[in-house]
Amino acid sequence: MQVDATEIKVRKIIKNSTGIEEVIDFDVTRDMQDLGINSIAFIKMVVSLEKEFKVTFEENDLDETNFKSLKHIVDFISTKSMQ
């Protein structure tokens, strides 16, 4: 499976925002809740994603289904970037 640049950036942002090293080798389909990200780290992650990808997450975008897995996050950012 080929890893794209967006996925690599997302992994780094999550690692830097949460301090959780495990995300670097985390399966793209695995539930993000398995990482145990707290609410403060989640907010840091969202802000970093917005800055890096020049997107804005509206309140309704912060639904857990958009952040369920790395794949969900990468797909969601790709969709937001096209808008």
C-alpha cells in the first residue's frame, strides 16, 4: 500500500499534537480512540491540521466520524481541501 504525503503529514501532526509516538505505525483503519487522545490534544490536533492544510473545520465537521481513523482524517482533509 502506498502512503501519500497527506497521510504522512497527518501522522506527524497527530504525533506532535498528542505526544503519542504509536501513531507513526498505527494502521490507517484502526480506531483513533485506541490512542487515547484527550480533548486538549484533540483541539491542538485540529488547529494544527487546519494550519497545515489551510482548511477550516466548522463545528459540525468535528463529528467523531470524521476523525474515527487515520483514513477518515486523510479522506476528510482531502475533501475539505477541494472545497
